[in-house]
Amino acid sequence: MGQISRTLTLVDGSIEDGFMDCALKIAFATSDLVHVDQHFGTSESFAIFMVTRDEVHFHQTIAFEEAAQDGSEDKLQARIGALSGVAAVYCRAVGASAIAQLKQAGVQPIKVADGTLIKLQLGMLQEELAGSPSFWVLRALESVRGLRDDPRRFDDMETEGWNE
């Protein structure tokens, strides 16, 4: 029930080397790949984009078997598992249990108005990346860049020296 029915991943040879290593992977619960119009737990599909402050590339779509909005959590496992490596999922609604499971999986759930344009959300995220990112964005960037566990993360500061 609610299992993945098909996945399409685009391999774009025009993307510069290193882009995928620094881009955030962002998902949208959508029925038409244009609008955020699905409840997370019963979403027909996710459109996944790779995003930096300068570029956005469509990466993948994941479609699911039909799932009833019946309170059963069986369908959540397939959806959360499909979001491996995703920093955030935008949806029109999401239940409390799904929020907890998404956060545990390292995915930030973001609720937006039904029918919100995906393109608009991507632009707003790029503006945030170029300006003052929120905590979840900073955490996601840190994770993508692997800074948290990199023993060299303070080398640049040491090279600059310390003035008191």
C-alpha cells in the first residue's frame, strides 16, 4: 500500500562538476510537477530538484501507488525512504507523526498553501541561500558539505591567524 510505483532520474551532462556535491536536494509533494498540491502521506508523487543559490536543476520524480488518507502509517515508510538525501519536503499538509519521522530522517517538512507554484518556492529558497539562511537551511548545507565531521573545518581560520 502506497509503495513506489516508478522513479525517473535525469542525468544532465551539462551540469558542471561539483554542482551535485554542493546542491541541496529539495522535494515537492505534487500531482502535476508544477504545484505543491499534495498531503505528504498520500502524495501521488514527489518532484525533486537540486538547488544552489545560483542554479536549479530538476533531478527526479518519484510516483507512488494510490494511498488512502485513512490515518494508517504504513504508507509513510515508502515516502520517507524515497527522500533519502533530501534536505526538505514541501507539501500542502503533513501529519504530526510524519513530521516526527521526517525530522528523525533529517528531512525538514515545510507546509505551504495548496497550489503554490514549485518554481516560486525554488526562487524563494535561492534568495534565502544568497541572503540569510534559516536554521534548517544552514543545517542542510552543513550536512551536504560534510563540514560537521571534517577535521579540516577550522584550517582556514587558523591560516588567517588570530588577533586579540
